[in-house]
Amino acid sequence: MGKLQFLLTSLILLRTGVAVNLQYERMKNDIPDTIRGANEDKLPEFTDVVENRTVVAGREAILSCHVNHLGSYKVAWVRVDTQTILTIHNSIITRNQRVSLSHREHKEWKLHISNVQEVDRGWYMCQVNTDPMRSKRGYIEVQVPPTIMDGRSSNDLVVREKEKVNLTCEARGYPEPQILWRREDGKAILASGQAKEKATSVSSTSLVFDSVGRGHIGSYLCIASNGVPPSISKRVDLRVQFPPMMTVPSQLEGAHIGGNVTLRCKSEAFPASINYWVKGDRGETVTSGPHIRAETHVNNHVTQMKLDIIDVGEDDITSYRCVAKNSLGETDGKIRLYALEDKSEAKRSKPTKKPTLATYSFELSTRSHRRRRTSPPSFRMYEPHTPRHIGFGGPDRDFGVTSGGRQESSGFFSIRGSQTSTLGHYMGLQAGLVLALGSSRVT
């Protein structure tokens, strides 16, 4: 009966951990007196605190307890919140396979917990079975890297233009993770309800677009971080369906006959569009060949169209249309191709005109000419065109005064006159002409 009672008492103490010190006393009384040293009168004392530990989940946590003058007393490790005895002296009491014990000369007792989990977070006590019991406590903080909860986060979306979209992302970890949204291409995010209309990042579990458009198309990254590496991210592709839109850089292109020319268009559409070229008013579909080469380059929802025409002929001088179609609609762009004139041929075909010297003679009734019986002076007019009838009262003209085929005036001057009779008859000249003639030398 005595043995059975002892076993029952031990089991109760192991389960509750309340009267651990009594068990230590029983074990102490079982030690022969010869084993007890001279230092029995000195009670154990702690030489240092049990330092708190912060450990990332999955690693090992170690708590150290420093004791002097232990003698025949025992050291135990206890989980405070659950009152669970983990170790007593050299014995492992808990069934948790991740718990182990080590000591150095009975002065430093270490509690080891491998592969730490969140359930291991809490207070731990190092006890010595003195009367009254002596103890020190230390805390194990378990940090958990963030993980994104896929079941509560958005996946890839395909929506119609102008619909409302709400991208959500939730993560767990310890400390609680922060959520940050970014575009994968680094462009600004056009989110609704943000202080800034354009921001490269948005800190929120939800990313809301009240009316999506083609500017929202792209891949978005939900990044969860809590200071515990590594951070984690999830990629969400947002695709917006819209009918094709065509952009033509140049609607008028020129080419030399026999030369080469390239026509370009850019279309945007989702779902992806069918793109092709049409020639002339009849709508003849252009196919690639040795004379014409059609190419398309697709990047996401943008398609670059290019039409190369090699050795341009007369029949190539016409209009062209770049066409884009998808399930939501159709659009096109028109380019007009015209022939450029060759510069060398233009020079050969265009005649050059040189200034023509026109001589006009006028009879002037002056007393000096009648008295000396000399031939009346004549006038030469330089014009960049062939001689024609001169009408006075019109634009000013430059004249030179000559007498007997010799130029008598010192230069050219401008005159205005009024015609009173036909060419070669008596003409009355205004004072400007009389003064000019008066300055010429008369022989």
C-alpha cells in the first residue's frame, strides 16, 4: 500500500506541478547522509536572470538558468501558463519530443525546444526545490514569417470595361503582416479612394477600382511583410475586356516610284484582336509576298502593325487600311500613299529664265535737242521677262538714259509718267523725268 500511495502522489504532482517542491523534498530525503557535503547549509542561489528569447518558428529556442551552491537540491523547468513540468534534474518529464535538457557542472541548466512552433510562445520557469521554492522566469517569443491565405485573396480576374473591381489580399503571421500593393511593371496605381490619384504603392488589404479601363490592365503584386524574413508576395493578373482602338502615327505617306516605304499602325484590344491590311477602295486584303511584307508584334494588349512595300510601283499609290477585330467590335485606320517627284527629273524638266534686256525709245520734245539737232535720247529697261507694252501710271520701272547708243545717265532711276499719245509720239513727262534728263550729258 505504501508503494501504491507513493506512486499516486507522484502522478498528481506531475500533473499539477503545484507541489513540486514537496517532491523535491522527498527525493532529497532519499539521499544518504554520506552524499551530502559540507555545503548543505548553503542554499542555492541564482547568479543571473533567465533571459527572454525571440525565435523564428522552425528554429531552436534555448533558455539558460544559472545556479550556484546547488548541492543536493534539484532544478526543474516548468511551463507557467499550463503548469506543465518539463524536466526535473536530468530527467525529461514531458512527452514532447522537441524538448531536451543540458547542463554544465550543475551550474548552468539549459532547456532546449527544437523546431519551435507558435504553441511554444509563453513563460517558462526555472525552479529549485528549496523551502520556500526559488525560481526565475523567462519568455519565449515565437515569430512567424508571413503567409498569404489564398482562400481569402483574389486570383486572376477578367472583367468588362467600366466594371467595379475589388482586389483583396490577406496574410497571417506574427507579428501581424502589413499588406502592400504594387504594379509589377512599376507604373502608378490608379486606385479609387486614395489620397493620391497616382501612387506607386498602396498600403491596404483591398485595392478598389470603381470603373476599370485599359489603364488598369496589368499584373499586381500583393506583398505581405512583418519584419520576419522572408516577405512573401502573390501575383494577380487583371485583364479588362474592351473593343479595339486604332492609332495611326501618319495618315499621309510619300514614296518614290521604285523606292521602299513602311506604313505603321498600333491597335489595342482585349481579347486579342485579328489584325490585317486592306488595299484600295475595293477592300483587297493585303497578303505578304516578295513585293509586300506585313508584320505584327504583340505585347500584352497592344499590337504593332507594319506594312513594308518594296520597289513601289504605280499601282501601289493608293489608300491602305489597317483593321483590328475582336469579339467586342472592329476598328480601322486609313493611310494615303502618294508618289514623290524625283528631284533630278524636276530640275531637267523645269526651264530656267534669265533677265531680258528690253530697249524702249521715246521721242522727247526738248529745246536743247531741237537746237543741236541731235537724236532724241532713248531709254533701256531691264526686266526679268520679255519686253511688252509699257503703260504709264502703272508700277515704277527702272530706266537708263542713252544718246546715240551710249548711256548718258549715271545710273538707273524710277519714273512715273502719264501717256498722252501712242509710243513714239509727243509725251509729257512729270518733273522726275525732266530732272533726270537734265542731269545727263549732251554732246
